[in-house]
Amino acid sequence: MYGPTDPRDLELAKVLLDHSTRPKKGEVVMIHGVGLDTLGLLSVLARETAKRGAIPFVKLDDPSLLRDVIENASEAVFKGMGEFELEAMKRTKCYIGIRGTSNAFEMAGVNRDKMRLYNEHYSKPVMLEQRVKHTRWVVLRYPNNAMAQLAQRSRETFAEFYYRVCCTDYAKMEKAVKPLKALMEKTNRVEIKGPGTDLRMSIKGIKSIPCCGTHNIPDGECFTAPVRDSVEGVVTFNAPTIYEGNPFDGIKLTFKAGKVVSAECPSADQTRKLNDILDQDPGARYVGEFAIAFHPHIHYAMRDILFDEKICGSFHMALGQCYEETENGNRSVVHWDMVNIQRPDFGGGEMYFDGKLVRKDGAFVAKGLEGLNPEAFGVAMPGTAAKKPAAEKNAKKG
């Protein structure tokens, strides 16, 4: 085994293998680490994969090396990279991707045209089409110093939070989300109100997909997509975000007939970069995903979308490419998730389905959905005086 590892990595590996991907004997499992900090978990996963009779294929990348390649590659090189990686992915039955980069902003300032070619010839065909459509896959982050810094916590405190979040009771969550899925699939009009937000859209006829630990760790959302030209009004995303290494805060979008007609940030520089991204192709200004989140242990944003898009009491929308499962016809090289938290400590807000109040101030109020509120998992909603079980009382704030 590679060096010392966190003993909690074994519990996490079992979630990834026995709940998320479930490899069978003889199947190839690509275990892909990004960043040297992932080596410990890679080692545990490789060992546990082999124990189950599956074939571990371990792959380790480093973002700084990838940046060098992107900045210096021609289109022919990008095509060759994509073709090679595509063949490997076609042999893969299960994919576990672990992101442990030491610098979340490593891709900041990369040439826009080069990044577009990389996405076109590598990210889209290999990761978004072959991996998503033809493997049993899951992706997650690893709790290194960079993640702790983004979360503004010590590494020890952050690690305690991380393993509590990632090893939550996903089986219970799977049962609790079923009524929400059913309700969303019966709904036509969605209305969302809150500070800086007055938004309307239709989700009629589009499937809703619950996510409870099978593709993302952590998990805890139910996503769909709006009818492409139905989005109207304004939304302000109060959670900070990051896209291609660039930080953004307070994004405000105005929609007309589904299209973003105005995109602003408090900073002029961020506004310019925001619009540069949305001008890459026509689909980048339309919404490809709408999701409602409910992870009981994730309360605050830290510019890591795998965590931030699961914040309890939040919803998120992704500009750009839609998912095949929730097809709404939108196509783009962009898929950018932006988060709005509706809990009282963020100004509150309401969500209505066909005129009926479904969630208020981040808490589900519609009959049958109470099982998705954090209290159902023994966790108090932030800002409330609800009692916590002894295990929660003794844990550090997460």
C-alpha cells in the first residue's frame, strides 16, 4: 500500500465501490486521480477493487502539467489526445474520478481558444459522452489543503466535515427523494422568489433525476431542465462560484424567452469574463439544468461545485449543455452550475410549483417532502434552535 492513508478512506472507498459504481469481477475500473494528494485514496481503491475481482486501472494527472499541454498544443494534438483517451474509456466499465488539485485557480488565464479546442476534442467526447453515457461513474474531491483553504477551515476540521458529508446515509436519501421526483414530473410552472430573484420557467414533460451518491460524492439533489425558451425574469446567485479557474461572485442574470439577455457581476472585470464565457456559442446563454438540493450536512459554499450544488436549502441552474436524461434541446461546450441559497441566513425565499408553495426559506413545506429536510437526518437547519443528536453535538461545525 502507498504510504500512510487516512483510515476513513476505507469507509469512503466502500461507498464508492459498493454503492456508487458496483464493479463486477473482470470489469475494468478506471481510478483517476488529479493531483498528488489523491495517491492515498487511489491506493486504497486499487486494493479494494482488486479484492472484489475487478481490474484496477490507476491514472494520475497533475493540473499544472495539463495547463502546459493546453497552452502549447495544436488542434491536431488535442485530437490525438482525445482519440487515445477515448479508446481507454471504451474499455472501462466503471470510472472513479478523484480531484485533489493543490490550486483551484490553476487554469486561470488559459488561452480561450486553446481551452475551447481542449473541451471540443477531449472533455466532450471522452468525459461527457463516453464516460457519462457508457460507464458506471462517480466523481469526488479529496480533502487536501487547497480545499480546506477554500472552505476557510483548518485541514483537520475540514476533513472531519468532508468524511461526514461524503459518507452520509445515501440509502435513506434515495427513499426520501422519491416524492420530490414524482412531484417535479407532474409540475408545469416553477416560480422562484427571493432577494434579487423573481424567476419563472416550465419543466413540463421533462424527466427529473434524483442523485443520491451514484454519480457524485457528495450528493443530494434532484435535477431536471426547463423548457428551453420558457425561462423569464431575473435570478441572483448568492453563492460564489468558479469557472475555468476564474472566481465569480454575485452573478445576476436576466432572461427573456429562455435566453440570458443581461449577465452582470458587482465587479466590472468579472462581468467582462462572465460575458466572454457566455459568448462562446449560442447555447451558453440558455439553461441546460435546473436542480433542487438537500444535503443535510452542507450549509455553505466554498467554490467547489461538487459540494456547493448540494447545499441544503438551495437550488442551482446550469447555463449551457443539458443532460441526455433531461433533454431540452440545448447544446453548448459550456455547462456552468450557479447556486442560490434560500435559507433565512441568506435572505430567504420561496419556491412554487403550479402556484403551490413547495419550499420556504430553504425548508420543504409540501406534504410528503419533509423527509428531505435536514432535521430528518438529525441535523438542525442553520439558524434554527432545533435539537441535534448527541453525535452531532460532539462534532465540530460542518
